[in-house]
Amino acid sequence: MNLNHIINMVMRQVTRRATNAGIDKGLDMLARRGKDPADMTDQERREMANSKKSTRQMVKRARKAARITRRIR
């Protein structure tokens, strides 16, 4: 294993983590609709939790489908 291979591996991991963190932040913002949780009513907080959970499940399914399609190609 040469140095270039190791650098590429590390860069891929860093890029993946940064991308996933950005996606998670975006999903949180989408679930909150741009509001601060302290300014929300109890009903809005419950809806946010349900929305966040279902959105994360959809993202997980989309990633799994992308993984499967990559294997098929």
C-alpha cells in the first residue's frame, strides 16, 4: 500500500463524514421548518420528531437503493 492510496482512503472517509453531517443538518432544518425548538409548541415538537424519524428512514432507504444499484452495474 503506497502513500497515495492511504491519502485517498482518508480523504474519502473525511468527505463521506462531512457530506453525511451536511445532510443531517439539512434534514434537521427541514424537520424544524427553520424554527428554533424553544419557540415551538408541544404539537410542533412532536410533529418534528415524527418528521425527522421518517425522513431519516427515507434517506437510509435511498442510500441502500444506491448501494444496490452500484452493485448491479
